[in-house]
Amino acid sequence: MVAGLRGHRLHRARRFARRGLGAGRRFLRHAVRRLYTRWRRSIQIRVVTWTMLISAVVVAILGVFLMQQITTALLEGKEKSALLQLDEGLGVLQRELSSGNVPEVTLNEVTNRLKSRSGPSGLYEVYIRDTDERYLDGYTTNEVLPESVPERLRKAVREDRVGTRHSTYSEISYIGRESVPGLVVGAGDGRYELYYLFPLTQEQQTLNTVSHTLAGVSSVLVVLLAAIAWLVTRQVVIPVRLAAHAAERLAAGRLEERMKVRGEDDLARLAASFNDMAGNLQDKIGELEELSQVQRQFVSDVSHELRTPLTTIRIAADMIYEHRETFADPAVGRSAELLQSQLERFEDLLADLLEISRHDAGAATLDAESVDVRDLVLRAVGDTEGLAERKGSKLVLQLPGEPCMAEVDRRRVERILRNLLVNAVEHGEGEDIVVSVAADRDAVAVAVRDHGVGLQPGHAQMVFDRFWRADPARARTTGGTGLGLSIAKEDAQLHGGWLQAWGEPGKGSQFRLSLPRVAGAELRGSPLPLVPPETELPRASFTALTPADPEPPEPPRIPEPTRPVEPTRIVEPARISEHTRTSELIPTGESTGVGESARTGEPVRPVEPTRIVEPARISEPTRTGELIPTGEDGQAALSATGAESGPSGGGEGDPVVKDGDRP
């Protein structure tokens, strides 16, 4: 039990230690991150830091150089003095220990006599050695050990000629005391060797004092240089910071923001120039806002005012159109048909102008509801049946088998899809139009692919401009207003989505609508590729984002699980009308928003049989893993003709004809 209690306490202590270490590491990381952020964002801190580092390096180099010079000068002076003292000692040694005085004077007495010349302060110690003495290693003063004289110095004195002086630095050892650094000089006269040992304690203290003084002075100098750099950069950085804050407020819409002008230096001229720029911008923006307001008001007023006479003309034109068969002259009947079609185009133009004016005024609202995007696609395809039939194009659907629910404005999304379909049919050169739908966890996407004339390089960035045309000489065969794609772009941005275009001459084009599943959510990617999978072109070469909202990089998306592809079957035109619920479409005479009214007055050709595509060909457009070519909801491949609302393009790819019913 006691062992278990101890183990429990040890476990708790280890757990608390781990928690403490983790908290310490988190605090350290947070502090380092904050310091790095301050370093990265502050010019003043970087300038001061670099000034301190460079100053510290320079001061350290100068300090080392000064210390070397002082040490060298001090030791050289000490060595010269020691050698002079050695010459004097050699003279005394030769006089006292001459052949006639040896019995009266002993070697120990000479040693003490030479030591007494150093004075009471004891500037040096003396060591004399008789080379003829085998059993006694000479005499020293003040209990200095003979080992204090290095062997290399003894060898040099012994081997050189008489009177040659030698010196070296070594440790002076005493009996019962600590060793001290010292200078040892020595020379010989043939029989005797004389050594002077100079302790360098005083010199060492002097050098320590000098080094400490240099270190203190260097530290103070570095701090002073940093303070000077801080003050100098402050004089420059503060006006720059004020200018940055003023620019941020100016960019936020506070056009009255100005900087204070102090003095007449460069910074003062910068502030004055900034104020002049801000004033000019405020004047120009005011003029542009006023002009834009006038233009919007003019368009809105004209659009509303034209509705009253247009209604009267419409009633008269309807009566003439209904009785066109009774006219004796066929030219009058044909004129009635032309009048009818042009009135319809005029109504479409007025409706588009009113819609554009609402977007410009910021009055457009989003009536979001949860709908199945597949149903919206079927309704839009049903609206463009007549146009596609007359152009000889086939509409091929690639729809997933699962519902693609999203919170969108049904009316606006249907208008976007109609605009894209009409645009694809008009520029598809009678080729197949492939409509693909896909969804993932966060977004839904619809891609309209044609195989027509395509887009020239750079045109994909202008395709959503108002009244822009890829070929100005080309006639509008469907009577489009030139505002369809512009309105579609505005509707997509109102949903928080993207409307993008890709195209290449001769390979067609593709328009992709991407919408978030939840209204107001941020769109981070699209479940469909913008560049068709069958093309082997760089994706970035022909990608055109909506001008106002550049697309962020698309993160990799996990495709939804696909269901087995079912055999396709032909869908008769009668079944198309059932799925598209034509009875719920826009009534006759109202604008469809795509530049083509529901009434054309032209006979409709019989629907061409839809061709059958083997199931194996379905997998080609879906090899990217993003399309889900399966369906169990009764969606079918369609054949129709088209009209124009703007430029478009095409490309290669196997169309897929689908039906939800099992064979």
C-alpha cells in the first residue's frame, strides 16, 4: 500500500512536471513568435538591432586589438627591465665568485646578496646553479622551487655561449604558496647559471583592470549607439507610420483624411504630397460618384419611362401579329413578325437594364432557399430547347445521382444558367453542349462546355464586360442584349460564388458557376475543374476570374463516392418537357434574362433523335474524379438549339447521354 501511494505521488509529480515543461515551452514559443512579429513589422526595431550588433562586433574587434597592444607594450617593458637586471647580476656573480674569492664567499651568500638588490617590495627572485655540483640543484630565494625554471630555458642557457641572455614566461612555484605567472630570464658564465624570476602579478592585475574597463566602456558605447540609432530612426519612422495610418484610413473610405505638415524637410514634402494626392482623389471620386449616380438614375428613369409607351406599342403589335395571315401583301405579314421579334428584344433590353441598375445601386437582394441544383439545370435546359433546335446543337447532361442541395436564389441561378446555355449554343457552331453538375461538402458547381469558336488569349478576362463582343463584326442572330453575362456575374457574386471562363481558339470554351452550399459561407474551392479534363493545356493560361473577385487557390477536394454508371437510353422530347416542367417557366412575353423571349414566332423544326453513347465513353469526361456521371432522378440527355448572350468557346470531349431509369 505504501509502495502504491509512493508510485501515485511520483506519477502526479511527473505529470505536474510535464505540464510545467509544456507550459514553459508554449510560453517560450509565444514569446519568440511575438518578438519575431515585432521584428518583422518594425523598421525601427530592425535598424536598432542591426546597429547594436554591428557596433558590438566593431567594439569587440577594437577592444581585442587594444588589449593586445597594451599587453605587448607592458610585457616588452617588463622583459627589457628584466634583461638589464640580469646583466647586472651576471657582473656581480663574476666578481663575487672569482677563483680567488671562492673560499671566502659561498654561492648561497651571492644568491641572497642579489635578492637584496630587488628592494623591500621583492620585484624578483634569484636562482643560481653550479653546473659542477652534482648533488645540489642550486640555491633560490623566498622558497622558490627550482622547477620554476623551465627545462627549455635551462637547455638554451647551457648550450649557448657565455653571456647570452634568454627569457621565457612560466609559472613561478613556491613551497607552501600558490603559483603565480612570471617572467624568467637567465644566462651563464661557463660554470654558473644565473636566473631571475619576475612575478607578473602586478601586470596581471593591471591587464585585468584594463580589460574590465574596456568591456564596460564598450557596453556603454554600444548602448549609446543603439539609443542614438533609436532616436534617429524615430525621426524618420514616426512620419512614415503616420503616413501609413493615413493611407489605411484613406483606403477604408475616409477621404477627408490628411497628414500634418511640420517643417520644410523631405518628410514635410512627403506629407504635403500625400495631402495633395488625397485631395485630388477625393475630388475625382466625388465626380465619379456623382456621374455614376446620374448614369444609374438616367438608366433607371429611362427604363421605367419606356415601359408605358412600350406596353401600348406591344398591344398594337400583338393585334397586328395575330392578324398577319389576313393581309393581302405577304411583306406586311413578314413586317409584323419582325416588329414582334424586335419588340421582344426591346423588352429584354429594358429588363436587363433595370436589373443592372439594381446591382449598381446595391439594391439587389438574395432570396435564398434550399433547392436541388439539378432541377434548376433542367429548367434552364428546357428554356433553351427551342434555341438549340434551330442551331442544330445537342444539350448533353452529366448529372450526379444524388441531390445537389444548396441555399440559392432560384430565380437568379436559373437566369445565370440560361445565359450560359444561350451563350454556348450561339457560339457552339452546332456542336454538342455538355452541361456538368457536381457537388462536394462545401460547394456545388455547374459547368457549360461548348466545342465552338472558343476565346482568344486575354478575352476570357473581358467576357463578362457589359456589351463586350469577341467579334464586333459578327451579327447577333439571337437578338441578345449584350448584358447577359454581366448580369450573370453580378448574380454569382451576390451569392458569394464565382463565375469563371476558359477558352482557346478552335477548342471551344467552358464557363463554370461555383456556389457555396450554405448562403453566406466563404467559397474556398470548386468541385469541377475550370479547364476541361480532356485538354492538355496549362490551367493558368486561360483561366479568367471574375474581375472583382479573384479566385483563391483551390485546396484539394475529396470527391464524393461515385455510383456505378448505368446504361444510357434515349430520352424522347416529350419526356424532356416533363422533367423541365415547362408549365412553370417564365410566361410568354416576359424577359428570360438571356436575350431570347419564349415567343419567337418561327416554326420549330422536329427534334432530332438523340444519339446513344456507350457507357464506356461516360468515364472519359469523369477521369478527373470530380464529375459523377450517374443518375437515378430521371435526368436525361437533351437535344436543342441555342442563342447568344455573349462570347463563348468549345473543346473536345465525349458527350454523355443519361437517363435515370434502369433498362
